[in-house]
Amino acid sequence: MMERPDLKQALGRLLGAAGPEVGCEECFEQLDRYVELELDGQDADAAIPGLRAHLAGCPACREEHESLRALVGGEQAL
Amino acid sequence: MSALNAATVALVEPVSPLATLAPAPPLLDAESREWLQSLRAPDATGEDAIARLHALLLRAARFEVARRRATLPHLRGDELEDIATEAADDALMSVLRRLDDFRGASRFTTWAYKFALLEAAVKLRKRAWQGREVPLEPEGWSLFSSAGLEPDAEAEQSELLETLQSAIAQVLTPHQRRVLVALALNGVPIDVLAERLNTNRGALYKTLHDARRKLRNHIQERGLALENEEKR
């Protein structure tokens, strides 16, 4: 039987995150600092408000965040 | 030219006046300081540093290509390597052009990596959609089928989805509707749509954000709850 698609996920794709968010340009500017704060176990969302909400609503920026985190995190793990 | 247009609006919606202020520049770590000094050196030291930087950017671009390889099964290994090299070349130009912008908010290498990842990601998204039609028109589309949903027995959920569908048709401008349908329902990558519409990522995301805000207001005015919201 096919699993029913997740309404929450579909609405998230359609409507993005609620609340204030930065744009793509600001996201790119802050992304390196955000990733390092995350990897250092610090509160990146408090340090850079609005970036998490943007990542939730922008698949392209989200992919680039995931890649940078994976690349830098992988190097730190070596 | 950078994949992100510098002329785009930085903030879609200001978080707060204070949050938009740049933090005080931290002291550079020793490795980052060495990168900057070497890259600015006028002699062979500078040339060597640029070569090292290119190698670093190429590693990041190859990393991105490897992550996305499954989405491009028709591309040969040498074509993927060409994309990685081109991304590293473009990223090198961006990094050198923006060297004075680096303030040490992160390590230099982390800052530089993001340019290579961006360039590679944009090139790969465009390549994946090369020759494909970009669905822009809302005619014949259904929120339920596009989002993979069917109106089910729950009346409140059906009402929400139907209200959303009619709001998309009636509340948004034609441009907002095209952008929302393409990006949020049809899964067109924002860089691909930006290229087809001759605009840039920041401007398109602003349009998407405005459309989303209109839809949210419309839903709230009708007293409907959105299930995707976190409880606060």
C-alpha cells in the first residue's frame, strides 16, 4: 500500500517557515559563520536570527548549507 | 559573474533592526591570516597561494559534484570533472574579487569553500534541467496533485487545501503565481527559473516570500490553522 504523503511536509514546501527570515544574499553572506557555530556546538540560530527559517523555505540554500556543513564537518573529523 | 547577484535584496523581511548589524570583526586565526597575506603578496608567494586556493576550491567543487552525481546519471566522468573545474575557476575569481570582504567571521577556508559549493551546485542544477521545459503556467494544475495530496475525509484539512488552492488562483499576482507554482509545487530549482526568467535568485526568492505571506494572511483571515507551524 502506498504511504500517504505528509501534509506537514507539503505545506512546508508551499508556505515556507513562519516568521522573519533573511534572503538568499544574506544567507550566503552568513553561511560560513553559521556552519562553524553549528559544528562548534554553539547556538547558531540565536547568533544569526532568520537564517534557519530561510533554509526551511529555500531548497537551494538548504542544499548549499548541507554541503558546506558536510565538507567542513568531514575535515574536522579527520 | 557570481552565481548570486550582489544587487539582490539582502533581507526578505528584517529580523530586527539590531539583528541586521554586522558583528564586530573577530581577530583572524593564524591560518586565515596567512592565507590573506600570501594571496595579497605581489611575488611568487602570491602565485603559489592562488594555486593552493584553486586546489582547495577544486576539492570543494568535486565534493559537491560527488554529492549530486546520482541526479546526473547521463553525464560522463570527464563532463563532471569539467563542471568541477569550471566551478573552481569561477569561485577563484569570486574569492579573489571579494578578498577584502573577508572579516574572519569563520576560517578563511570555510569562507572560500562556500563559493565553490555554490558555483558547482548552480552549474549542476542548470545542467540537470538543460533542455527540459520549465513548468510555469498554473493552468490545469492542482494543488493536491502537485503537492502529492488528495483531499481526504477530514473536513478541516480539505477546507485548508481548497482555500489554499483558490487563494493561489485569486490572491496572487500572475508573476507570484508562476514563481510559486514553479518553485514550491513543481520543484524547479531557483537558479534554473532565474535563468529562464532573466532574473536572479534573490529577486525570485523575494517574490516567493511575498506570495507565501499573502497565502498565510489569507488563511489566517479565514480562521484556518496551518499544520506545518511549530507550536510556540
